[in-house]
Amino acid sequence: MKKIYLVLFSALVFTAAKAQNKFNLLVGTYTNTCPSNGIYVYEFNADSGEFKLKGSSENVVSPSYLSVSADNKFIYAVNENGDQSAVSAFSYDSALGKVTFLNKNDALGADPCHLINDDKNVIIANYSGGSIAVFKKNADGSISEGQQLVQHQGKGPNAARQEKAHVHMVCFSPDKKFVLANDLGLDKVFIYKYNPIAKNEILTLKGSVDVKPASGPRHLTFSKDGKFVYLVQELDGTLTTFSYDSKTGSLKVIAETSILPKGFKGGTGAAAIKISPDGNFLYVSDRVDVNAISVYKILKNGSIELVEQQSTLGKGPRDFAIDPTGNYLLVGHQYTNDIVIFKRDIATGKITDTGRRMQLCSPVGLVFTKI
């Protein structure tokens, strides 16, 4: 009898473990170039790489970047639509894959391209507007009208791309005492003190750090221990490593490299930067003529070593996501309208094509959530 119980218990544990390796993949899309409902929900099996479509939003305009609440009950999206841009809130039933529109408000700036959220606020980066806007959360998960607008001023040396401020990303520090904001137009990373319960002065400027002129800072990520920050610059493919002081929120440049292949002469447009769940590897995507992902091993002192550069097998790898187990890396291609699924070697960090593809219109924002 005891053996039977042990067998049954083992079977239950195995089944539970398998179930835990299924996640939802949320995909934000552009809706102005091909038919799209906006936000799509796929169930993804991180053991096999198999997937199935569960649901989508309805008639949502270009939700290009998504942010999910900590309790997994709400999705927030920027609606990238020129002067008509907005930020939207949705309720989210992860089990059913159901996304239900709650409300939206004016973005207070053109072409928002990134956002973050916590229990109190939703904070967005307006690219063309060159600003940061903050929205309060209501009890039902919806958002208030904008409570604070932080406007950046200035320009950079690249006349075509840096004619004014272009805020490209906002990011919480690991302890959420600060918000970092990358400005592609000004070649700066701004550091703001964050006061989540303030009414209007939610963000106050702490300082900024300059990066290489005309490099165009785009996205950054913190190391797993929070001691380092890795920043990719869109305009020239520079990858900058900073040390980070959690007490003061200050950044110090400690290394620079390029994600471009040696001798490369074509167009570049660095895009997304992510760290593997175990904190051991760094991944950076590049678009235009490169269309590749660079893989780096992160060493104990925060420095990085190039492992490989792999074609993403599509055009316009604007965003990618690594599943929470670290087994797979999924790349969304803006122009070839697909998500390419790569198997990831957890020991080496290398990625290989599985042959699996999700076909959908202009996928540009990928986020894994619990089911």
C-alpha cells in the first residue's frame, strides 16, 4: 500500500512540475500595417516548445509594448499612434487567456514606446514627445489621467535621429527607489528619485550620465545582483556596462564594446536587451541589416564575453523574450510577421532554431506571464 501511495505521489509531483512549465506569452503588435487585434495570448510549453493561441484583445490600436501587474490580473499597454497616442489598461484572465479593455488616457506625448508599472503607478516613455508621463492606478486596475509629465529638452549630434529628446525606455531600479530613463536623442541616461505615493511629484531628477555622442541609448537591464547595468545604444550598436550604486542611484561607465560583427558595414538598429533567468548570460538584438542576436557570458566582476552571434531568421527583431525556465528564447519580427522559437542551451547560452514559428502581424513586444 505504501508503494502505491509513493507512486501516486511521485506521479502528482511530476504532473505538477510539468504544469508549472507552461506559461502565457503576451504579444503586443503594430496594427497599422496588417490585420491585428492588438494583444495576443499564447500558451507556451517550456518543456517542449509547443504553443497554442488562447485569445486576443479586440480593436486595440498598436499596443507595441506591454507591462503586466505583479498580481498577474492587469495588462498595461502603450498605444503608439503619433499625436493620437494613448496608454491603456486591461483586465487579464491568465487561465482563459482573456484580455478585457478597461480604459485609456492620452499619453501626453507622441509615440510612447515603453512602460512600467507597480502597485501605485504606470510610467511611460514617449519617444517622439521626448517625455515621461506618470498615471495613477485606480482600485479596479484602470488608470487615471496623467498626473505628472517630465519633459526632456535638447538634441544630439545625429541631425536625422537626434533633432530633439527621444525617451526610449523607463526602468525601475531593483529596490524601486529610482527610475532610470534612456534618452536616445540626448545620449543620456537620466536617474529619477521615485516617490510612488506622491500626487504630482512622483519623479524628481537625481542626475544623469552621458554616453558616447551619437550612440543613441535605447534599452538597459540590471544584472541579477543589481550591481551592474547593461545598456545598448541603437544608433551605433554600442553596448555599455555601468556599475550601479543602489544607495545613491548613480551610474558609472566601466566598459564599452560593440555588438556589430567585425568588419560590418551595413545598417544597424540595436533593439532589445535581456538577461537569462539564472543571470549568467546577456542577449542583445540588432535590426536593419544585421537581424541577429549577440550572446554574452556575464562574469563575476560584471564584465562580459562574447559567446556567439546568431541570425534571428527574420527581419526586424524588435523584441524577444526568454521563458522563465530559460529553455527557450522567442524573437518577434516586426517586418516578417512571425515569432521564431529558439532552443536555448542553459549551460553555454547558445541558441538553435527549433523550426517552430508563430505567425502574426508585426509582433513587437513579448512578455511571459504565469497562467
